[in-house]
Amino acid sequence: MTQPTTSHPYYEWQEREGIPIHRGFSVPECTTAELAPWPRLGGAGAFISLGTKPGHDTGHYLCEIPARGELKPTRHMFEEMIYVLSGRGVTTVWNEGHPKRMFEWGPGSLIGIPLNAWYQHFNSGDEPARFISHNNAPFMMSIFKSDRFLWNNPYVFDDRYSGDESYFSGEGKLHPGRVWETNFIPDAKTLTLQEWKERGAGGLNVMLRMVDSVLNGHISQFPIGTYKKGHVDPDVKGRDPGGGAHLLIIDGVGFTLVWEPGDKDFRRIDWKANTLIVSPRGFYHQHFNTGPTPARYIALRADQATQYGKVRRVSDVSEKEGGGQVEYEDENPRIHMIFEEECNKHGVTCQMNALSPFCTTAVAV
């Protein structure tokens, strides 16, 4: 399903940039997805615009830095998080009148870019380095409708970033509600996560709060031979009607089922490490691990309140209590049947016998 034509300033800007735009429900392999030269950044790039409707809250793009190369220095009046898909390098960040700070990154690094600070990426390796950007450029462009304001604005947010030496140290602080506050995660694939019982199947999680940004997604993991409870984000007045929950798989093999309320058929999206998938807003979605290792992903969002101890958890509250989560006993029995069939195909033992009333697999104790 492709998106309809839109006159939104962000999508008009996308067309003017002249690089590929990946649409649909997933980018199966972000490390090999088609790119083209992108003069603005000085590397190769492509936009990602997934879902059934254009999203007006967040945007995503891929960018590649040539071997031993660099991108142009840039700054912008939208917030951004960057996940490194492949390669190694360094980034310098600075504000006018303040010293440059430099830090190293590699595969799995998650970087918060301070609002409107100058920054520049350098590839220190002999192979191209590629990253994916999660940003709120669509929202900001809908307000100001000016490329020059967003990309050539001299205002310095020195109350948010003033060049502190430890800003990109990789250190962080865990707050109530599993909120991990940091500005740089050296390797999101090995970051220690916390138990999240409500989502089922022994899942782990941390909510992210980076560079004082509203781009506060989360990192979640669930065990081999299990699946998470399905859920839908309830309608919220004023929320972007397009876009949806974008999930970047950073480890594991499995699939996701997506369906609209009332549907009896499911759209299946297979995934592995470096697959980006979307559950369009208003759709149910449910994630299944059929691989030989725990599955871990980053949820790229902009509408989660991650104030300390006040996380708005509509995703882990049962529909019977006014939330958006489908408990195991209330799910369509076909869902578990599909999961067991896939486990058998992959030689994985289903571990849901103590959780799902529909499980037919006996697990030795």
C-alpha cells in the first residue's frame, strides 16, 4: 500500500532533495537499501516514508559516508537521533563560540544531536559507514514552512548544549519508570535493559531520554520462542493521523503481524537485524521471535511522555481497562497457531505454554 500525494511542506521538500524515497510497510535491509548522492549532506542518502498515510510528526532517512570520507558540517532546527548501522567513525559537535567535542562511534551506536548545534560525521574506516536518522523535521517544517529557517538559523540553544566535556561520554542515569537518560549510547545492542512484566513473555525495556529531546523512543527485548502481547495506540485528539510506530530491529529474527481493528486477516512483516518496520497509526501490531537469539529493537517515536516516573503506558494496559493491549487469553487463536508453525519451520521451541491458553507445545521442565 502506497501513500497518497500530499502537499505537506516536508514531503514537498523531500521531492526537491532528489534522492530515493522508500515506501511501504518496511525497509527489509537498511544496510543495502538504495541510496543516491545527496548534495545537502555530502554523502549518499534516501528518505524513508513508511505507512498508509504520510506522517506529520517524525521523519527518517538513511545516509552513507564514503570510506575515509566525511559529510558536510551541518545544523538544523529539528531534533534528531542517529543509529549507526555499519562502519566506524567520529563525530564533532559544537556551538558558535564554544569548543568542538569529538566522540567515536561504531555499529549499534545511538547518538543524540543537540538542537541546532553544528556537527560533522567522519568515517574512520576503509568501508562505507551508514546510519539511519530519526527526526521531527516534518513537524518543524509544518510550523515554519521555511528551508532557510530550519537549515540556516543562527540561534544557539546553549541552555541545552554548551560544550560540556562529558556530554557524549556514554554515561547515563536510570530514572523511575525505566527511563534511561543519556546523550550517547556506544552500543544499543548491549545496553542493560530492565524487566517489563506488563508486556509479557519476559520482556526487557528502557525508555530513552536523550539530549533533552521529545524524540523519546525505547529499546525493548524479548526471549527466544516467545512473542509480545499485541496492542494498538488509542486515538488521541490532535495526534498525527499518519505515520505510526517505527521499529528498527537491531538483533534477532522474527516477524510482526499488523492489522486494522475488526480485520480477520493479518499483514505479516518478516524481519532481521537492520530491518525497519512500521505499524501504521490506528493498527494493531504484535512481535514474534522465531530466531536463535533474543530479539531486540528500537522503537522510534516522538509522542511518548518520558518524564521521570510518569511514563504514559497505554501500550501495557489491557483493553479491558481502557488501554490498548490485547492480553494473551483474548487474542485471536490464529495468532498463536501462526507463531507455532513458524517456530517449527525455524527449529525453535515455542516457550509460550505457561502464558498462552492456545499453546500446544509441551516444554520439558
